[in-house]
Amino acid sequence: MALDKPYLDVPGTIIFDAEQSRKGYWLNQFCMSLMKAENRERFKADERAYLDEWAMSEEQKQAVLARDLNWCMRTGGNIYFLAKIGATDGKSFQQMAGSMTGMSEEEYRNMMVSGGRSAEGNRRVGEEGDAQAHRQPQGKAGSVDKNNKEGN
């Protein structure tokens, strides 16, 4: 019997639940490996070869190579583990979060300092708030642009 997940109707939100945890296990293990300097060096020297050492899906590997954190999260990545990729690339968490919203680091910081996004129009999928999928860099809900190499 499938669990009822009413939180799936919250726009712009991926809840890291047990299902996501199972799906992203190897992706998240890869991320944790980047805590060791020698692994970061090996990854930066040949990203694809290093990723191929992990039992990740091809989609997860492509998401990492694209540096598309939204895509990584849809495939089971946990943002706190994914932060290791950003750190390896010399990016702050703020820069990473901005990239996930389609904002510059400065725009993202200013939005957060001003109180963040409004809940108005963002409580349920289908409303017209700024967190709705059609207003986000990843596009319509459920669609994934696998050719996106811009690292949204």
C-alpha cells in the first residue's frame, strides 16, 4: 500500500523522505566521498571516470555533470549532501541556492534578507505564485531538460 503524501502538492518543494533516500543513496554517498581531499582531486581530474565508480543511475550522473541541483534533488539527492559538490567547485551554499531559483547570488541574498518568498500563491500546485514550476528555471512540473548544461 502506497503512503499518502499530501506534501507532494507543495510547489517548488522536494521532500527528502524515505523513498527519496532510497533513490538517492549512491548519489549521496558519492557526495559524501568529496569530504576527502584525495577524492575531490580525483573527481576534478576526471569527473566522468570518478562518477562511474559509483552505482548511480545514468540520470544522476548526468545531473551531477550538469551541476543541476534541482535535477539532482529530483533523482534523490539531499541538498546537504549535494552541498559537497558546490564546495568542491568553490561555491558557497548561497550561490548554489541562487542557482536553483534562477537568481544571481545577490538577488537570492536580497530576497532572503527581505523575508523570502511569499506563501501567497505558493501553497498548492496550480496557483500563480513565484515558486510555481512554470516560473522556475527547471520548467513545468515533471519535465526534465536532460540537455540542460547550464547548472540551474
